[in-house]
Amino acid sequence: MTESLMNLWHPIASAEDLPYRHIFQGQLLGRELAVWRADDDFVNVWENRCLHRGTRLSIGRSDGLELRCQYHGWRYANRSAGCTYIPAHPADAPARTICNRTFPSVERYGLIWSGEEPTGEPPEIAALENAETLLLRNIAVNAPLNLVLGHLANYRFSITGDPDNLATTSMDYQDGCSLSLTATCDGKKSTVVFFVQPVDSNRSVIRGVLSNSPEGAERLLTLRHHSAELSRLRDIVELEALDGPSLEPMVATIEQVPIALPEITTPSGRKAALRVQVLRKWATAEGVVGLELESIGEPLPTHQPGAHIDVHLPNGLVRQYSLTNAPGEGSLYRLGVKLEADSRGGSACLHETVKEGDVLAISEPRNNFPLRRDAVKTILIAGGIGVTPLLSMAQTLRNNKLDYELHYFAQTDGHLAFPEVLHELGEAVVLHLGLSPDETSQALTALLAGPQPAMHIYVCGPGPMLEATRRIASEADWPDEAIHFEYFKNTIEVDSSSSFEVSLARSALTLEVPSGKTILEVLRDNGIALMSSCEQGACGTCEVTVIEGEPEHQDVYLNDSEKLAGQRIMTCVSRAKSPRLVLDI
């Protein structure tokens, strides 16, 4: 019986149970569910437990885009249920594998439908289609499903709501966990459809829907009448259930969410996990196009503020672009791409070749520029198209009601990307338009004067602006750990003329890195797969730990103190000053 129920759609809540920012605790087939409506009207149905310590998420808080566990503050994104933030590790982006179990949801006839492994679509009831329906009061019954259905088959009710004038009732159908009854009196008819939700082996919920909704006082009389009649039915059923055998409780299977993504071969020869379609393409600023990408197949993986994706272009190139949308906006990925004057084919392809409806291969989101949410104040500094990752951060900070400012440096109003988002951010946005390099330095000096404890700066933009910001912040005594930056590309001239050995501590393998080849290339040549993205020392994806030896840093990802420590290396560009490096691989 339980196995057949798992493949059915069941109503688990009423639409009225899901006002915005509320989390409804439901239960189906022995499994507790956290059900909540996001600001984009998507209804989330999740396993009702935090992945950290198993606390019920239904006692957490929803901000419309994320759900926050009340115990240790872990946050989970709308739609995907992927973890977006862990307060105990504020400087780290949560692993993609930290993802709660989700169940499908459909809203129909004023009810929220879901199921363990439902097939097809929720039932279509002819009597309820295109009708002014009325939801009856839900009645919880301490009795098994079949017993409740048996008594509902003999349910009688009044068309007018008069309890002394019960009508002749006939059954239209009974199918699975639902049945339909029509009452006839003085030539008038009224149909009620009952859906019985199997909460557990010995507990059910009756959810009734009237096909015709009375008006005015008759509406209230009808609701009271059905509430009283169903309450009497419940008492009778529960007394009978006490005399019958007690069934074994249903035990839901708690399983880890499968995270493995398919590999897709692209023209570049590198691997991409996802395929997306260009849903929308538009000019969002002078020389900048916005792109919205929707998934083909499975829902898009969770992203956090500051994340980027690899886009595998039709011409074989691979380029990295930051996601501008906030966590919880998981139905699509939104990018902003500037047409570079010296484009080597990446931005030109997206501007001139790729069009709406085209299919692209992309990577899952990676985040080497994560946002802390424990700062007393966050200062975001954007230069030109460097605003893209900071828009995601600003929307997150605003949604979490955290103190922040977004300082946007651009040539003119026409060069401000995503003006609609900037408008929503309101007074938190400070524009710096048409400044010369010297004027930009002066503005940065004033902005970064007087650092305070627990304040953090995030900066993204052209290389000279980032170098100026880091220099000014250092002169103003900002600690290195409070300055977070992301480069578009490596501004250091890479020298690959040296040769050296790398010993892989966990693989018991020693390899020669010749001149003209990178550590990353040598690893791949020897069958060792290492994650990478930009492959020019800017994004930090290919980072590994150095156990022994002295690295020759040629990246722009690590800050000065991290380079001085010599404990990490970007394998795509950096090399060795010592004859040998021992890496934790």
C-alpha cells in the first residue's frame, strides 16, 4: 500500500497555509516537510531538517529568497535547497554537496500537491476545472487512510448549509486517495471532492473542495455546516480506529542528495556539467549585454554571492562570468558581459553571435570570492563591469538587512549596468562618474580612511583600480583579511622558463615540470584531474596546498601575506623558486 502511495500526488497544504515569509510544517507518508512560498511564488517542499544538526527547518525564518535554520544559522536557497552560508565559516563558500532533499510541488484547486516519487501530474477533476471553488476546513483524523475513505463514501451534506435539510448524496467516483460526492435537493446540485492526505499509517487529513462557492451569508453557513459534519465524522472514525488494529508507523528513508553532475564534452575539449538556453539577451549599458540562462533538464545548482561560471562558447573558447542575481533566484543565471575593445573572441562571441534560444554549455558555479555576512559594515567597490559579482552581494546584504554601501565607479550614467537593480538598492548605491585616475584615487582614499574592526571591503574592477585600492587600503592600515578582491585577468607578466619537480604527497608520484608548461598541464598529462576555471591566475580555482618548497607566485588571487606564507599555489601560472615542490595532492 505504502509503495503505491509513494507514486501518487498528494495535497500536503492549502495555498492559504503559505503566506509569504511563513514556513509550514507538513507531513506525508511518515516524512516531515518544510513548505514555504518564496518571493518569486515558487513553492518549496523540503525535507524538514537542517543538514547540520537535524533541527526542523519549519521553525526557521524565510526572507523570501533563503531559509535560515534557527539553531546555527545555516542558510538554504530557494528552489535548489543548496546551502548558501554557514556562519561558523563566514569566509568560505559552502560546498555544492551541502544540499537538502527537495520534492516537487504543484499548486492546483487551492491546494499544494507533492509526493515522494509522484508520476505524471496531479489529478485533474472535471467538477473543479473552471469553477468558483471553495476550500473547506481541513480535518485531521487519527485513523488510517482506508478507514477514512470508507466513511467519506457515506458522507451527507446540505446544499444550503442548513443542517436539518441534508440532501440525497451520490458518489461520482473514488480513485486512490480521493472521491467525489454530489448532493441533490429541490433540483439544485452541489459537488464536493475530498482528498485524503496519508500523514502516517494511523493518521490522515481530510481536504475538501466545493465545486461551487456560495456567496454572502450562505458561504459562511456552508463552511460551518461542513466543518460540523466532518468533525462528527472524525469522531466516529477515530472511535472505530481505536477498536481496530494499530498499524506500524511509516518510516521515511533519509537519503543523501545525489550531487554528481553529468560531464558534457564541449568544443574547447574541457568539460562542462550543465546545458542552458539563452532565455533573454538585452543591452543593459553601453557596450554591455545582459544574459539570462535557464536550465535544460535538471534545476540549476545553488550559487552564493560572488560566484562565477565557465561559459563554453560556440567558437571553442571558455570564459568566466560572475552571476549577478542574488541567492534564492535559482530559476536562472544572470550575467553581464562587456564587449572588450581588444576581445580575443570571448565577449565578441556573446555580443555578436550568441542569440536568444541558443544552447550553451556551462560549469556549475564556483566561488573564490565569497561574501562574509558577519561584518558590522561591508563596503563594495565596483569599477565598470566589475559591478557584476558585487550586485549579487549587495542584493544579499539588503535582503539580510545588513549594513553596506555599493560604490560604483563608471564613465557616465549610460555605462551603469543593470540600472533596474541599482534602483532597487536605493540609497546604498553611491555613484562616482567620469573621474580621472587621480580623482578616483582621491575618492578611494576618502572612502577607506579610518578602518574599523569587523568592517570588510570587496572590490572588483580593472587591474589598475584594484592595485590602487589595495595600496590605499594598506596605507590606511586595513588588515589583509578585511580586503577581498577579484581580478578580471592576471596583470602580472608570467615567466614559464624555469623547470622543477613536483612531488604529490597523496599520490606517491614525482613529476618533472619543464619550461613552457604549467603545473596544471603536467598534472593533466599524467591523468590527475584538477579543477580549474580561468587558467590565468585570477580566480583561485586551481589552488593547492604546498607542503614543502618555495613557490614562485605569478597570480593575482593571493594577497601579499598569503604569498609570503608560501602555503598555497595557483597551479595554472605559478612555479617554483626551489628545485622541488611537495604538493598536497
